[in-house]
Amino acid sequence: MTQLLDKPAPASPAKAPHTPAARTARRKALLHWIAVHSLGVAAALFFVLPFVFVVLTSLMNDQQALTRDLVPRTWEWGNYERVFNTPGFLTWWRNTLLYAGVGTVLTVVSSIPVAYALAKFRFRGRKLSLMLVISMMMLPPQVVIIPMYLFWAKQMDLSGSLWPLIIPMAFGDAFSIFLLRQFLLTIPNEYLDAAKVDGCGEFRTLVKVVLPMAKPGIAAIALFQFFAAWNDYFGPQIYASENPAAWTLSYGLESFKGAHHTDWNLTMAATVLVMAPVIAVFFFAQKAFVEGVTLTGVKG
């Protein structure tokens, strides 16, 4: 017992020496953390502040919206109701949903088989077909707008509607085909061979094996197409400008701004209502979108 009491207590571990090299390393790490996060915060503010300004202005009254005030004195939530009650606004919403929704479905359905064939089939002229798809991506739409308008307006008599913009989406989109083809290249051929050994044909292999594995890529092209259709101004201006009943939100917003050029609060409220669905869709689908875009460049 006496020996246990006389036994000296274990010494505490020695602290790491505060050498000049260690202090320099900690200082560099701290400066690096500050630099990285400061740039991130600055970039976030650069993109967020304009949206905050639009939202705050949309909640001002008619008189304050013309001043330099940044924060509303009274929160006028009724501005959004006034915008909704504007004649034609709900029609623009319906037309935009039709254009973006139906167009996205047609683009995805028509692009998947072409991308699958270019990625997994071996046939004569495959490289030439891929080059044609890439060439169509580089072709500006303004180059073919005159013959396309003459065809849809004169031959098909569809001028004044959105169908000249929706129907061509049933024949695929060059950018969607190329992006999805790059994603399908990342799927190992062994999965397809195993499905064929089990008795699956090409169509069943595509539906049962390829599509479940290609969900991120399909989500990416669907979001790209939905955003493009939702924000499209050039197409509705060409085909639907003569018929207000066929206007979309992007084209109708220009008309709304012209009619309320001094009511900045109402103009900003209409802008928020146009942007809100796109922001909501991207917020809920951003994981699949980022994953699909990232994995398309894994294999060439």
C-alpha cells in the first residue's frame, strides 16, 4: 500500500511546442479559410441581392416604389393579388405551363432512344450521326427561323399559336441528345449484356436497365428544356405575338411592363411570380440536376 502511495503520478503529455513554423502554418490556414469563405459570401451576395431588391420593391406601395427607399414602410402583399387579377395573366400562366410541360415531355421521350443508339449501338455512320447532332447544336435558331416560319404559317396554318414551338420537340433536341449520350456512356455495357442474356430485347433493356440508371441524366435534360421553354421570349414573339390568347409569361411580362411602366412595385411583383416556379423546381431537383451534369463528362 505504501509503495502504491509513494508511486509518482504519471506525467501529463507534453504540449506541442509553439514553433515559428507551426504558428506560420496556422496563420496560413486561417487566412485561407477567410479568403475562401469571403469569396463565397461575396459571390452569394452578388447573386442574391438583386433578387432581394426585386422582392422588397414588389411589396412597396405605388408612391414609395418611385423613391430610393430599399425597405417597404408598409408591406403591400396585395400587389400580387393585383397582378393575378390583371386580364390575361392567368392565360399566360396556362400557356407557359402547356409549352414548358408538354415540350419537356416530348423532348425527353424523343431524345432518349437517339442518345441510347449513339451511345451503345455500333453501326455504320454512327460517328457521322454524332457529328450532325453536334452541328445542330452549333446552328443558331435565327438561321432557320424564316423557312420554319413560312412552313408553319403558310403550309400548316398554325401561326398565332404555340404549336409551332411544341411539335418540333417531338423530334428530339440536339443538346439533350448529346448530353444524355455522354451520360449513357458511363453505364457499363456488362449490365446491358446481362439483361440480353436473360432474354431482354433492346427495348426492354432500355426500359428496365438503362432508364433507371440514367435518372440523373434524364433529370438534367428535362430541367434544361423546362427552363429554356419557360424563359423563351424569341419563339412566342415570332409565332404568337399576333394572338394575345397564346402569349406566354415571358412575352406577356413585356406587355405588362409597358402597361405599368411607372408602377415599379407591380412590375416587380409580376417578375417574382414569373421567377418563383423556376426557382422552386430547381430547389427541389438540384441534387439530380448537378449529379446529371457532373457525370456527363466522366467518359468521352
